[in-house]
Amino acid sequence: MNPIVIIGGGPSGMMAAISAKMHHKNYEVILVERGKDLGTKMKLTGGGRCNVTARMPVDEVVEYIPKNGRFLYSTLNSFGPNDIIEFFEKLNCKLKEEDHARMFPVSNKAQDIVDTLKEKIKQLNVKVLLNSYVSDVNVERKEIIINDEYMKYQHLIIATGGITLPATGSDGTGHRLAEKYGHTITKLLPAEVPLVSNDQFIHDKTLQGLSFKDVSLSVWDGKKIKKTITHDLLITHFGLSGPAALRASFYALNLLEEKNEPVKLSIDFLPKVSLGELEQSKTLDDLFRDHNVPKRLVDFCKDTAGKEYLKMLKDFPMTTYATRGFGAAFVTNGGVMVKEVDPKTMQSKMNPYVSFCGEVLDINAFTGGFNITSAFSTGFTAGIHVNLD
Ligand SMILES: Cc1cc2nc3c(=O)[nH]c(=O)nc-3n(C[C@H](O)[C@H](O)[C@H](O)COP(=O)(O)OP(=O)(O)OC[C@H]3O[C@@H](n4cnc5c(N)ncnc54)[C@H](O)[C@@H]3O)c2cc1C
């Protein structure tokens, strides 16, 4: 009996290995990782704290996955946020909820999430091969090459990740292997990435360093708003960063790619207060203080717009002409085309003895725990539905 082999020891591959062994106890399960440890990228996630999921219903989760979220309906329904939370809590890795339903380990250590997965892998007797680079796959012979040696498999799960932060091991090998046996790899673009602007106030660093809680950032397509994101935002020396900018980057980059010209943005620094309320307020300074609107921004708007400065605070215009690129991106937009993968099983439609899970697929989610949720969910499903015929 040849083993079930999983390539890639990130969250999707680790969960796929756990699920494969849990559901197919009599089969040997081998997890192959090129790095010297499992979960190298995962240890860096959430600023070292790992935003492991978001406590919300599946319908809502899908809305936070702008690229091919609907593909995940079925898998999220069989293993979604509540299952992820239960999985870790049962293994004594307690989680806590923060703003925007984000779940983190109580310890605030991503390492604890990785250790919990590693412990489960050990308990289940999954064989782990570290420092083991898979350079090729032959789907006809059901064989892979690891460090120049052949290994037969019964079923292969490709969990090699996207192409962001390649120093952690995810450098796009999985895409190359999938392409080799007929899969389409959609265009790879950086996602969840800060936005660059050449506007004068950015150039002059007038507002550099100001950070905001829950402001509304809109991306415009011509005269229409394409998407409005309400979340935290940071004005930097190059443009915009923080969750609102990262989420907006998906829409801005699509427009930049399509139109090849700067994209218009606007910021509402007081989304909970209408312009009418602002104009009638007799205690504007208090209102600004209560809504964390810094004096530096108010002064800038007064200097720029004069009497219209309140309007400017509600509809602050700017543009972006680029993103900070793969070097600063959290995830990859693009990957194995989801039409070529069965959403109920994660099996390749080109070859039933191969499956995909995690970021190697053409799925990208907003920051906030949704990418790891997608990795765990697809990994769990891929592990159940291995082909043992
Ligand atoms: C700085 C940063 C912070 C992030 N924070 C969060 C967060 O808090 N919450 C969240 O939901 N998402 C977060 N993300 C995104 C999240 O980390 C990824 O979406 C997730 O790790 C993808 O999991 P994966 O298992 O598909 O791929 P990866 O985690 O990239 O793992 C793939 C693994 O495959 C191995 N591999 C690749 N090719 C081969 C090969 N040929 N042979 C053997 N092994 C191979 C790699 O070494 C790697 O270990 C963050 C990303 C970054 C960059």
C-alpha cells in the first residue's frame, strides 16, 4: 500500500495530514516539507500572534473572501470557523476573540498554534520529512521526486502555498507541478498589500504616521464606488497601509491592471457622523476627539479646503498608482484555477489521485483570519477525500 503524501507543511498541509490520518487510519500518511520546520510562515502570522480564524457564520466568511469565496461554501460548511475553534480548544490551545471577530491564541503566540498542530501530527503517527524538497511529480506513475529520490504515492495533496514571503518556502513550485500535468495557473498578483500614492500630501509627508480606527476607504471605478471598506487605516511615507488599505488593494489592483492609470480613492474619516450633523455641531472639537480625528488632519483639511473642510473630512480625495508588490503582500491573488478542482473534495478534475488545498489555489481572502481559515478548511476536506481505489 503506497502512502498518502502531502507536499507542504503550512497550515493547509498540516491540517490535510491530520485529517487524512484521522479518516484513513490504516494508511501511512507522509507530510513533506522543504524547510527545517513545519509552519514557518504561520509563526510570523498576525504579527507573531496568528489570527487563526474569525468567529462568524459561513455565509459571512465568504463575503470576506473576494476571490472565489463561493468555491469554499461546501468545504467551510464541513469544516469552518467553529470547527477550527473547537479543534484547538479540544487540544488545550485556548483562543480568544478580538475586534472584527478575529480569533487569536490566548497566549498571543503563533508558535502555540504551530506546536498544537505538530503535537497532533505526532500523536497520529504522521511521518514528517523535513528538509525535503519535492522537485517533480509524475501523475501517470503516481510518483514524486524528493531530494532527487523517487517516492510512490497512493494519493497526493499539493499544499505548497502561494508566492509571498518565499523565504518561508512558498516559492511557486506547486504551481509549476500543477501546470505540468495540465492545470491552469491564473495570473499571480500580490494581494492584501499596502497602496502607494504620489499625491502631494504623501510626497510632503504632511500626514505621515496618522492612524485611524474604523474609517471608510472607498475605491472608485470612474464615477462609481467599486468597494467601500470600513476598518483601521494608517497613512505612511509611501501611501496607505493597515487593514482597510490591504483589503482595498484587491479592488484597486484589479482596476490598475485593467485600466493602467491611477485609481481614485476617498476616505470618510467620520463614517458614523453625517455631514449635516457635523455642520450643525456646536462642539466640533469634542466630536473630533471622540472620533479620534487628529488635529493635524483637521488643520490640513482647513488649509486645503477652507470653509469646505468638513466635507473634505467626509470625502477625502486621493489616488493610488501601484501597490508595494509581492515583497510587502500578505497573500497571493491567483493560483490553480478553481474550476479545475472539485469544491466538495478538493480533488483535481485532471487527475483523481491529486488534490489541492490552501493558498496554492486561486483563492485569496482579506486579512482578519480568513486565509488561514481557508487553508485549514480546504486541508481538512482534502484529507478526507483521498482516493484509495
Ligand atoms: C506576514 C504574514 C502574516 C499573515 N498573517 C495572517 C493571519 O494572521 N491570519 C491569516 O488568516 N492569514 C495570514 N497570512 C496569510 C497566511 O499565512 C497564508 O494564507 C497561509 O499560510 C497559507 O497556508 P498554506 O499552507 O497554503 O501555505 P504556506 O503557509 O505558505 O505553506 C506552504 C508550505 O509548503 C512548503 N513547500 C512549498 N513548496 C515545496 C516543495 N516543492 N517541496 C516541499 N515543501 C514545499 C513551504 O516550505 C511551506 O512551508 C499572513 C501572511 C503573511 C505573509
